[in-house]
Amino acid sequence: MKKVIVAIMALVFGAVNAQEVANDSVKSISIDSLQQAINLHQLKFDALNEQISPLQEQVDKMAKLKISGYIQAQFETYDTWNAGIHGVSPVTGTAPITNSFSIRRARVKFTYEALDGVKFVLCPNFEIDRVRLTDVYVMLNDRWTNTFSLWIGLFNRPTYEVEFSSASREFAERSLFTRILYPQERDQGAKLEANFMTKYEIPLKLQVAVLNGNFATGSAANQVKDVDNSKDVMARAVYSLKFPSKGLGIDFGGLGYFGNNEVITQTATPAIFTDENGNKFTPKVGDNLKKEWYGAEMQVYYDFLGGTSFKTEYVRGTLSGFKAADFPTQVNTLFTNNNKVRDIEGYYLSLIKNVGKDHMLSIRYDVFDPNTKKSGNEVATIDDLKFKDWTFAYQYFFDENIKIMLSYTMPLNEKSANPAITNPDFANVDHIDNTLTLRFQAKF
């Protein structure tokens, strides 16, 4: 028994002694190895940082780049000629095309903020047969007062409907007078903006732009640079009123467009023009033909049953047009393809109603009169006929990136029994050219 007790005590003593030795060993080894490990890992971290630093610089640069865009694919059905004719056109002698699939827009916008307050914007539009630039500009923001910004390049002309994005618009197309006065919406030049809300809490925005005035007119070669010595100037001011307690907001403003179409060349036989009063005249090379109008705008937003808004713009002034065969600055539309100077008027009234979060109903009435001094049977050419358009639209927002639009447009042209109008599609009749558009849009 004594031998057993002695053996157990020996084992316990040995275990305790071994533990003390082990602890002493761990303590001495951990202090030395820890310092060595720290030094070793520090060397590895330094080497890793050298490898990561160039990559971090690239990541920082990429963080300054914002990419967005959208695609609009659509199906349209439309009437093409008077009285519902579906045989051969009495004008062209060809069969009508009454429906089509098409890509309305396919755009990717790159915005790069190289420095604080310095932005570069590039937005190409991809079309079936070409790639066309829609926005290319440099924007410099005022760093001191956060009030002013300078834009240089190709950008939207400063009007409400032009600046309102095509991805957010309530109708398939902009109003008629906007499409005629501001073809493709953009122009090349410089624009200065002042927003007095950010610094001074004054809800006033001012815009002044100096433009070539010829973008989207004539051949592509004429749009690369200005085709004459005249520059167009646009000025716009907008003031905003907010009534949060009533859920009401009102924006109103005015604009002025001051420009000229300079006669820079003629055919061997000098072109004969007609002025605002219908009098004939022959301009000389170097003469400036007036392109000037004034406008007003208002947008009302009311938080009523999901949101309601009312929008309107009005313009009145003088517009000159050239025939394509005589002058390279031709605007190829029904209303301006003529050697003439005309007093014009245009406006639209639109009402938009949100129905819940996923639905929107819209109605618009817009008018463009290319010759305010003649009406009815006094109108002797179809490019002087007044047009009134009704547009009805419904939008379904599938989610925040996808929406579906159904839009129906009914143009109503002025009727004239003047015998000078020989085109059977317009001779004292309303030209049947209604359009139904089903559009799918995806954005990112």
C-alpha cells in the first residue's frame, strides 16, 4: 500500500514539475517568436501594400466614373395617307407601311468626375446603321459658392421640355413645336448656369447659352462646326415656389432665343423668299434672316391621390427656313423646308396623374402655327398649315428600371380650300396620320 501511495505522489510531483517547466518554456518561446512573427508579417504587409497601391489608384479612378443608360424598343402602327387609303398613295405611287418595330433610343452615358467640380460627360446613341453622339461636354462647377456652372460642348438647349429626360417623359415624343424649333434637342456651344438655391436659398435658376445654331440641320458635314458667322443666344430664368404643408409646388419662368440664319451661298439663280407678310424678296449672300422667339413656362405639382402635375410652355416669334437645294442649313421638316420668314406660335398643355405607384395616365394638347398671319383659305402652301395634336398615354412601371408605355397621337391639321394646295392629302382635308406606340424601356 505504501508503495502505491509513494508511486502516486511521485507521478503527481512529476506532472506538476513538468507543467512548470512547460510554462517557463512557453513564456520564453512566445516572447521571442512573437517579435519575429511581427517583423516577418510587417515585411509581408509592406510587400503587399506595394502590390495593392497601383490597384487602389485604379479603383479610386473607377469610383469617379458613373455609367447609366437606357434602351427603348417599340412597335408602332400608323395611318399614312388621307381618308384611310390602304392601296397606292396618290402622291408617291407606293404602297403604305402601316406598322413597324424599331429601336427608338439606345444610349449609354459616361460621367467622369476627374476633380472636385470638374465633370466630363459622353453619351453615344446606338442606332441600327450608325453611332451618333447626343451629349459630349465638360462641366466646370463653382467650388467657392456652389452657384455657377459652365458647360462647353454638345448639350441640351435650355428649355424645360428639352432638358426633361426622354427616359422619364410622360409621352412617346416631345411636343410638335419643340421638335421643330430644337431639332434633336441639342446644339454645340457654351452654357453658363446659376442656381441660387444651394448657397443663398433663393429658388432661382438662370441659364445663358451661346450656340452655333445649326446642329441637326442639313447634312452631317454642316453640323461638325458652325456654317456661318452668326451665333445664337438662349436665355432662361426659372423661379420655384414650394408649399410643403399643402403638398404643392409651382415652377414658372421665361426664355428668349436670339439668332439668325445667315445666307452663305446661293444657286446660280438667286432664291426668292417671302417675308412675314408674304412679300417676296431676294436676300444677298451675308444677309441674316431672323430666328427669334420668346417663351414662358409653368409646371405645377400637387400631391393629390398619388400625385398630379400640370405642365405648359408657350413660344411666339419669327423663324426663317431655307430650301435644301439652295442653302446647306436646311431644317428638313414639313414646316420649314421653304425659302421663307414666318411669324410662328407654339404651345402645349399637359396633365399627368399617377395612379398608385405603378401606373401613370397623361394627356397633352399641343399646337404649332408656322404662319400666324394666315389662316383657313388664306393658307396657300401646306408648310403654313396650323397643326393641333392630341396625345394620350398610359405607363406601367414594372419596377424601378423597367416600364411599358402605350401612347396614341392624333395630329389635326388646319384645312384650307385654297386652290394652290394641290396635294390631295392636305387639300381641304385633315391628313390621316395618327400613331399608336407601344414602347418597352429598360434603364440602368
